[in-house]
Amino acid sequence: MRTIAFGSRAHARWLLALPRSSAPRREVVRAAEAIVRSVEREGDAALVRLVARLDGVRLTAARLRVRPEEILSRARLADSALVASLRRVARQIEEFHRCQLAPGYRRELADGSVLEEQVRPLGSAGLYVPGGKGAYPSSVLMNAIPAKVAGVRRLALVTPPRTLERNPAVAAAIVVAGLEEEVYRVGGAQAIAALAFGTRSIPAVDKIVGPGNAYVAAAKRLVRGRVEIDSEAGPSEVVILADDSADAGHVAADLLAQAEHGSGEETVVLVTTSASLAEETVRLVHEGLRSVANTARARRAIARNGAVIRVEDLEQGMEAVNALAPEHVEVMTRGAARLAPRVVAGAVFVGPWTPVAVGDYGVGPNHVLPTGGAARFASPLSVRDCQRRQSVVTLTRRGLGRVADDVVRVARAEGFSGHAQSVLTRLEAE
């Protein structure tokens, strides 16, 4: 884990080398294109063939959909204490996201005209749940609950064919979220294509959300426009802004927690004014590596992307943090509550008692966050992502007359005489 002075050439080189949002590799795009085209053309037949070839599981089209009783049976294998925790976490996530509901608004004008914004839930959404080591029950809840709070009528969940067998906790989360009625055992780019185009067994949806590998990300890009997709998640990131009041043990533990995600590309950064904190944190991080999950990949992430950035003061520290606009920022300084509103990040964790891990596991806010600097313009997954907004305009005769001259003038300036006439014809008929 290197130590770098903010604004130095070494700092500039390190920034350029970080994994940021970018297009998938060419070979990944080609493979995803072939899969998406085959599912679009052949539907269920392509899904059955691809599941056999890519997952080694032989299915019939009738078995693509998982029976609810099978999910309930798998869920009963999960630890009962874990299920109780998932239920409590789900309640906290739901309570937070209910605060995001907005009814729209209505303006009644003096001439009797009415201008409205109506907020409506999407008709359907598809939730992608990865398999293997990347199958996280918390992500099932984080993706499903905003959609349910928004009122999305139909939720379809897709996951690789062995996920529920290998991870009963995922089945338990599906049951806690109330999604067991429409679950399909298909993953990868083929699952994204099925949700986008629809097959005989898997009806199409309006939006697809949920994390996945590079092939899933490439497929999402290919079908965007046919359906909407969520943001493209990159490797996890944490930046900790700290002064000499921070506890090095807390800082090191939080850096290690992000490094253990397992891609080997995570970004873990301490931005600090304190030389002693920097030195002690580096020592503790290297000592603690043996105790985290995915040790080899965590070590790789820290070697590649880990850094301590030394700054002269907290003002310069804020500049260093916001230059990254990362997924997570922890503020562990004196006056942290005053600095936090100025941070640009997917989520901000304030003070010594607020590690990122509480956000990952259900204190309330969503853990699906922008990465790779996208926090400059993107936001966490929310109820708003599962809604659409439409304008409704109801003019009276007086209301049309009030705006007619301006509408006609601008329409003619743009060369659209038909637009102008569609207004004038109503007024000339009087």
C-alpha cells in the first residue's frame, strides 16, 4: 500500500491507473452479442442450449421457472438466526425507501388550466442475482425492496441454475422479499437477453437491475433502449478522510473490509493529514490481510489500487476525496458532520461509529451505488429508479389563448408551421 503526496506526479499516475467505468473487453462484447442475438431469435431453445453449454446443467424449457415450493424448501435450509436478521434488515431497508415515495404535483392556474406531474410505478422489472461466491442475499433485498415499495406490479428474478442449491441464504432472501412466485434458473448474458426480449417461458420486463459479471454488463449495454437498465457496477471502492483523531485500527479494518470483495480490483484509500496515522494504518492493513476473505485477491487489490494520500490540511483532503468521487466515503475527523455535506460520493459514512459495513447490510439506505467516479452524476438505487414520471396538461380556452402567441412565434422560428397552425386553428374557429 503506497503513500503518495496529493498533487504529485505519483498521485497523477496512480489516478490514471485506477479501474474506472469503461467498455467491456472486445472479446466479452462479441460473446455477449452472440448470446443476445441467439436468445432474441430462438427464445427458450437458446436458453436451454446455453444453460447446458455454459453452466453444465441440462434443463427443459418447462424447468426454466423454479417452482415456489422448491424455493421455500431451499430457504428452510438457511440458518434460522440468519433468516431473522434478513427480516429485520428488510424492514429497515423498506422503512428508509418508503421515505422516497413522492406523489407528484398539481398546479391549478388562474384561467382554470391544470399542469400536473404524475408518478407511476414501472409495470415490471427484472432482478439479476449472480451465482457462486458472488451470490449475496443482501443484494436480493437491496434490489427488490425499492421496486416493491414503488409498486412495481411484476418482479421477475433470474439467477444461474445452481445458485439456490449452493446458497440457501439467497433462497431465504427471495422468500423474505416475497419474490418466490417468479424465479428463473438462468444466468449470464442469456438471462439479460431473456428479460429484455422475452421468451415463451420468461416474459419481457421494462427495466433490469442487479449486479453481474462482465458478460452481464455487456449484455445490459446491448439491450439498453429495448429496456432500461440500472447503473453498471464496477469494483468496490472506499475512501477514508481522516485526521490524527482517527483510530488506526478502525481505519485499517474498514479498508480491509472493502478489499475482501474478491475481484482484486477494489480501490481502498486513506486520505490523511497525519503521518503517524498513515504509518500505523499501513502496518495494520498488511498484518490484517491474512484474516479477511479472498486473501490473495485482497492483497492484489491493495497492491494495485491501495494508497495513502497525504494532504496538508482537510481542505486539501476534501479536494483529494472529491477528485475520486468514489462509491463510499468515511469521514473520520474532528468536525466530521460539517465536512460530510461537501463530499461527492455514492454514500457518506460520518464519524467513528459508522463503518461502510453497516450500509452494506441494511441500516436502511441502498448499497447499490455508483462506482468509478460516476458519483459525480449518478445516485444510489432508489424507489425513483422503479418509477416513471409523466406530465399531464389540461388547458382551458383562456389558457390556450394566454400562451398561443408565444407558442406560434417560437414554432414559426423553428420552421414548424404545422405546429403553429394546430394552435391557431382552435382559436380561429371561435
